[in-house]
Amino acid sequence: MNNPIGIFDSGIGGLTVVKQLMHLMPEEQLIYFGDTARVPYGTKSKQLVQQYALQDAHFLLQYDVKMIVVACNTASASALDVLQENLDIPVLGVVTPGASSAAAQTRNGKIGVIGTSATINSNAYTDEIKRLSASAEVFAQACPLLVPLVEEGWLDDYVTSLTIKKYLHELLKVHMDTLILGCTHYPVLGEAIQKITGEAVTLIDSGKETAKAVQKMLSEKGMLHRGRKQAENRFFVSDIPAKFEEVGSRFLGKPLTNVERVDFDQFLIRSGLTDEFQR
Ligand code: DGL
């Protein structure tokens, strides 16, 4: 099935998931939407994140996508069920793949999870890990300052290192052996986080696990792209933030040039989505 895969995120963080999808399935066409006008989602209420997620997904449906990947951890944690109920194409989030991998890899059953405040407050990772492994102990910590530090490009900086150290202080005391990077931005800080945790802690990149889950699902459903790549990936954003290309390239691991800005308000009005999802 040669329709594109749709991916959305609150902003540009989801490019870490795109990077993994491109690596694993280079022949698939990807259509990305980053809601840069309304980022961050991680500090917003569940109700608002659900509304935004539905609108973002509808934007992607215009491109006849065969499935939707919710790259944003916050949106996956708060809105996956709503999306699955409302859309008639497969929708995959990042929480279940990340949680499954952690549950499978832990040796001592102690799993740490870090993410935005909304992701951690939702308990989505904890609930999913417990569902998979009732005996696992989950220790969750919101790390709200890490998103702006990554976007500022302070990857190898003592301020970032101190911030990580402070956030991980309690998690390190409980001797977790596995840590889920439950936010789109954290894989970019993988090295800095590993320096603080030490090599004995396995870091789980939810985005990477999600790319594998997407490939598995498409293959099982006979929906993988056949033949050579036919169309270029497209990247849409609802606003162009300062330094977008620089930050985006860091997330993607290669230059990002063809970014298209959309008038999202106009799209919502045109599609009658403003009232329908206003709660
Ligand atoms: N993409 C978000 C996530 O993975 C991080 C940025 C935000 O707060 O919107 O949770």
C-alpha cells in the first residue's frame, strides 16, 4: 500500500521519530505535521491536548495517509484512545512501544520514566508497564526544563548536565536499571543522560521502539510500501519558530530544508473543526 504514513507532534521534537522511521523504512513516504504555533503540549490540560491531537490528525487525513503515528509522548499519553475511537485508520502512539521494550529489557524490575509534566501526570507509561508486567516497579519523574534546553542546543553543557542530575537524583537512588526517554526531545540528550546514569542503566528511546512497531504493524496488515520510493517526504508546521531549520536538523540528524508553513486556523475553519472539537 503506497499511501504515505502521517506523523504529528506538538512541534519539531517528533523529528526524532521521523529519523527512526526513515532509517527503518526509507521507501515509505512520510507526511509530518508539527504544531509549532501551539507548542508546548506538555504543560497543557488533557482536554486541550485531546482537542489539538484530533485537529492535527485531521490535517494529516487530507493527504490520504494509511496510518497515523503520534510521535508526541504527551499526545500519545493523553489522546491515543480518543484518536483511535474517532479515526478509521490505524493510529499508533509512542507509549506502548516504549513501555513494552522497557518491560522486556529490565533485569531487576525497576524502571524509570522521564517526560513532560502532562505525560508523567497521565500515568500512561506506568499503567502500560504494570499491564505488561504486574511485578515491575515504576518510578516517574517530570523533567520540564529539558525541552527548552534541547531547543536551545545546550546538549553538552554543564547547565544541562546539572539539570539532568537534579531530575534523576531520586530515580538513581532506587537503582532502576532501565530508563524510558518518554519525550520526543530526550533522545537528543541520550549521551548526556547516559553520563549521569552510568552504563548500567539501559536507556529506552520510545521513538526508536515506535518505528519498529510501525514496521511490524504495516507488515502484518500487508500495508508496507511496495517498490521504490515514489514521492518525497513533506514537512508541515503551523508556525515557523526561530532557528527552525537549525533545531530541526539536529533532531533529524541531517539538513531539513523543505518545510512548508500552513495557516492552521484557516484549515480548521475550512474543515469545520473549530466548533466540533471545542469542549
Ligand atoms: N513533543 C512533546 C512530548 O514528546 C514535548 C514538547 C511539548 O511539550 O510539546 O511530550
